[in-house]
Amino acid sequence: MNQNKEAPIVVIGAGIAGLAAASELQKAGKKVIVLEARDRLGGRIFSQKVGQHVYDLGASWIHGIENNPIWSIVQHNQIETTVFNYNEAIYYHENGQRFSSKEQNIFEQSLDYLFTQFKTINPTEHYSHALAALETWLHAAAFQEFMHSQLQLNPTEQLKLKKILFDFFKLLAEDPCASDLTDLSAEFWKNEGFFAGDEVVFPQGYVQVVETLSQDITILTNQVVQSIDSTQELIQVFTEKGECFLASQIVIAVPLGVLKKQHIQFIPDLPTQKKQAIQKIGYGVFNKLFVHFDHAFWQSKQEKFNNNINLHNGQRWLNFLDMSQVYQRPTLLFLFGGKSATWMEDLSYQEIWQQIEPSLKLIFDDIPQPSQMLKTEWSKDCFAEGSFSYQAIGQTNDDIEILKQPIFDRIFFAGEHLAQFGAGTVHGAYTSGLDAVKLML
């Protein structure tokens, strides 16, 4: 038993969940070693410097600063942030005309109506997926009455509104859910996990939070864990290099995609319920495309500065953010989730631009060629196998609880996919690391 007490707790994964767990364990006086497969820390927090600028290729935002634990870390360490709220959006029709105040009011009232349906969905109602629920509500008599009585729309206007709403919810499935409506549970919006208050970004990179959390922790990089043998008194963690680390307990803080692809072999195998939960919890792909220009051609069309621009090209919505104030150079950030995210990974920059430019030409004149482009490819990252979790069809909170439960008080689990509040966020991942430690101690 003395040998067991002397062995460290091994945390697998130096993303925010793993670092939160390691930091908390170390505060509690435990000996901790973190094994990280990459040559860098942070996992899906990835700040890359290109020239004079730092780009967050993974997580970018603190989603609401009120009572957010990540904001507390930022304040305590005086890390520079910039407010970047995107709740005030502008919308354009395919003819290049911006929504009038009346049109925007009607559109946003309708969105609120449908959001309420998703947030208050009756458990007795059963929909095969979010798309089925949306189609039901769009064509229900109650929504028809809402459009007729409250919005005072004629039948032609009602059809047009339903089309743009339908397409907009397809966009929402991509961002913020990294999925598609046919893969999402109809209850996907019920567990939306953002805090109140301003949203902020990091001009010098989110990695500063990672650097703060990782101080004074023993972290070994380039350690790709292949198998975990818990049949002996001490757990054996074997790596690709042929090394074996002995542990009294371990925290598995790798992305859900890594568990889904079974990159780590467990000896004995994981319990059937856990394996089922791993497969049931949704996990999607979300990618970014940063595009720089010599001048901000889009700003001349704005009556006032808005950083969240949405264009309906008749088939789908294209969403892009004006990041010029963050980078002090004309910059647009295009966001892609679900099938569109994997689509862009296989295209060259020129091919992507050829797909985007025609939509922009519906609104803007004299669009210059980009001076620089930068994209992410998270589904091709073997240490992530995607971006973040979402609520899949058939998934319940019980699946998350099953996966969270330790195995014989020896193997513990952490990660954004285990957050009941804030799945898919940094604060959700951070909290899951703290939760794992609470279970352990």
C-alpha cells in the first residue's frame, strides 16, 4: 500500500480540463504528472502567432463573464481581453438589401418564438431529431396564427419568412453546435450553457490562460498514450515511445473524439455502459477561416459598426465576423460547422474563396482578393478527432453521468463533453476538471 501512496496521479491530456484537474490536485498536496500527446499545451485551445498577430485557432471566446470561472482566472492574472459581443447582428437578403428595421424585428421575434419551443420542449413530445421538431413548429397552426395576428404578415410574406428561418436554424446547428439539424436532439437548445455578461476575446491568445494554469505542474509532452492497464495494484500507462508510467489513480482528460475512435486501449475493457455513453454523446467538427484584406470593403455598407454579419444567399446563410478591431487590420472570420466544416478541410484556399466570393458579391462591390487566409482542420487532428460535443439524438443527461463516474475510484474522466452546463466551452471543460477532482478527493 505504501508503494501505491507514493505513485503519482497521472492526468492524460494537457487541455483545459486536464490542467484544471492537475492544478487542483496539486493544491490538495497530491503528486501529479500530466502526459500530453502534442508538443504543446492547451489541446483545443491553440493560439498561433503569424507575423505580428496571434490567432486562436481553437477556442476564442469567454462566453459571458458574469460568474464565469475563466474570467476569474483572467482577472486574477491581469490577462488582456477585448469585448467582442455578437448578439447585435445585421442581416442581408440575397438581393443585397439589408433587412429593414421592421424586417429585422419580425425575424428576431420569430427566432425568439422558435427558441422558446426548443427551450421548453415537452418531454412527452417525441421528435426524431431537431429538424423534425423545427418543421413541425414552422407548419403548426399556432405559428401560422403568430405570423398572421402578431406579425401581420400575408401568406406570401409568411412563406418567405419560414424559408429564411428554416435556413437560419440550419446555420445554428452548425454554430454553436458543430453539427447538422438531422444529427441534433430536438432538445439541443435546452442545455445552452453560456454565462451572462459581455463576451470577450484575447488579442494575445487564449493560451495565456493555459500558461497560467500549467505553472509549476510536471507536464511531459510528446507522450502519446496507447494503453492503460489497471489490473495491477498500480495502474500502468503505456505510451507510443514504449515508456510505462505507474499511477495510483488517473484522470482521462482527452477529447471525446479520441475516446470514440478508441485511440487508447483499456485493460480491462471499459464497462459496456461507458462505451455506450461514449458513442451516444454527440461530437462534431467546427472550423474557422480567417481572411485578411488590404481594406475593409464591407464597412462602407454599414450605417453603424456591427461585427456580426449574416447573408442569406437564397439557399443558406453565410455568417462572418468583423475581427478588424481585434487584429488592427481588415479581417473577416468565417465560421463553419458540421458538414460544411469537413467540406472546407479538403479544399484549397483558392477553392474556398471561389465558393464564398459569389455570396459576398450579392452585397458588396469591388471585392479585392484576400491578402492572407488561415483555416483550421480539426477533424484531421488525430489528437482531437473533431472540435466539441453537442446533444445527439437519443442522448440524455444520464449518459453524461455514466461517463463521469469513476471506475473503482481509480480511473476518472474529465472534458467539455461531461459538462452539464457549458458543454463545448472552455468553462465547461474547466469545471469538469474540478468535478473529477471532487470525486477523487
